[in-house]
Amino acid sequence: MVIRQLQYLVTLARERHFGRAAAACNVTQPTLSAGIRHLESELGVPLVERGQRFQGLTADGERVLGWAQRILADCEAMTQELGGARSGLAGRLRLGVVPSALPAAALLTRPFHGRHPAVQVSVHSMSSIEIQQGLEQFEIDLGLTYLDNEPLSGVRAQPLYRERYVLLVPEAVPFAGRASVTWAEASGVPLALLTPNMQNRRIVDAAFRRAGSEPHAEIETNSLVSLIAHVQSGGWSSVVPQMLIEVLGQPKACRALPLVDPVVTHVIGVVIADREPASPIARAFMALASPFDGTPAAGRPAG
């Protein structure tokens, strides 16, 4: 058994297609298939359901997959540990971030890159459920997500800031001259909101219910950029995190009004799988993840 064969199995389980898995591993499809067959021979059990196309893993294959993911993660962590001791950390950090926290991610990646410039950082927009799965399956190293609403299991967490909410409205209308707006009032205007599979949307819907109202969502999207674009078009308003405005500034042709009655806040933080040993790169990121609240990117230290 060699590490490469375990990589073939993990990649096949992720891609669910022999050709795509081979391309991802930079080998031919016959080479990948032969490697998996050799692994099956060594373990004495079939790992892949045989057919014209990939049909899934066997029950034994699923069990081996879990071990393979852990072994590969440990090998990567070992390489990071040895390399870091000689010449500083190098490699790749994979960070899963809920869409509402994407503006805040730069407040973390900037000082981290300043301290560890040889580490490539990959930031992925993910739902909280996808972050949970990504941590469990060793597909990401850390997550940036909610800590006090639908919290993740099996993780260690570092709180960062409290997410607050504003109603982003077209500059011309509505609520001219207002310094804030209630959730009940916001429910009466055409809205563009994140999709229901996003935890932020579930938080927003719950806030509207607390105010005794229901939102009128005419547009749904999984992108904050798309929300802003729809507000800028003049046809809709949107509920967005206040951090979006603090990091990026107020979007052109828009106004941001704090939402009140009730004032809603939720804690955003960094999470890492609660297992040892953690990778040196993930540990280094957690060490730099100190709490902040409403500090623009320009005011954050570089390292």
C-alpha cells in the first residue's frame, strides 16, 4: 500500500468519475484504476462498486475512505511540520467561509500572509453544513462560520466578532432621511435575500418572525455581490451583514440602515476540527485569529 493509492481512492470518492479523478491526480485513467485495484488486493476487500460508470464505494470502501482521508491529512501535516522547522511554513491553507462572513475573511488572511508568505491561502464560499462536512472529510483546514446559531459539532472555536445587520436600500428610495429601520418595516419592501440553504437567510427569516412579519423575497441568490447588484439596480433592498459595509464601504447608489426592533446579533468565529495533531498551518492560522469588531481592513495589522 502506498500513499498514492490512497490519494486515488479519496479523489475518486470526491469526483465520482474515473476520468475526472485521473485528471485531478495527473495520471491516466488506467493508472488510477490499476492503483485502486492494487489497494483492493492488498486489503482483501472490494472498495468500488463495479460497473460501466462509477457507482459509488462499497461499505468497506466507505470505511477505508475515512482512514485514507485521515492518513493523507496526517502525512500533509507531517510534511508541514518538518518543512516549517527548517525554513518556515509552506503549503496550502484551505478556508471555508459562510457567505455573510466573506468580507471579514481578508481581516484574517492579510495578517496570516504577512507572517507566512510561503503559504497559499484558498478561500471557499460554503454553507455552514458544507463547512462541517469539509472539516470531517479533511477537505478544508478551517472554517469561518456562526458559533452561537446552529453551531458545528466536533470543533474547537475562536470567536471573532458579532455579526449585526443592516437594510441596504437604493439611494433614492425608500426610508429617506431615516437613521434606522425596523424589521417589520423592512418586510414591506421588495427584497433580495440569500438562498434558504444559507444560515444567514435562516437568521434573517427568524428575525422577521420575531418582529411579527414575513419577508417578501422576490430575488434569492447565494452571492453577496449579486445582492448588492440588485440593490444598485434600484428595484430591491436587502438585509446584509454590517461587516460588509465596514470592510468594503457603502456600495455606490445605496444606503445602509441599521435594523432595529429587535437588534439581532450572532457570533462569527474560526473553527477547526477537534482532533490531534492539527496541521501546523491550521494551528498558525488559529493563533493569529484574535477577536475584532467592526475594524476596517485598512486598520488591521499586517502581521
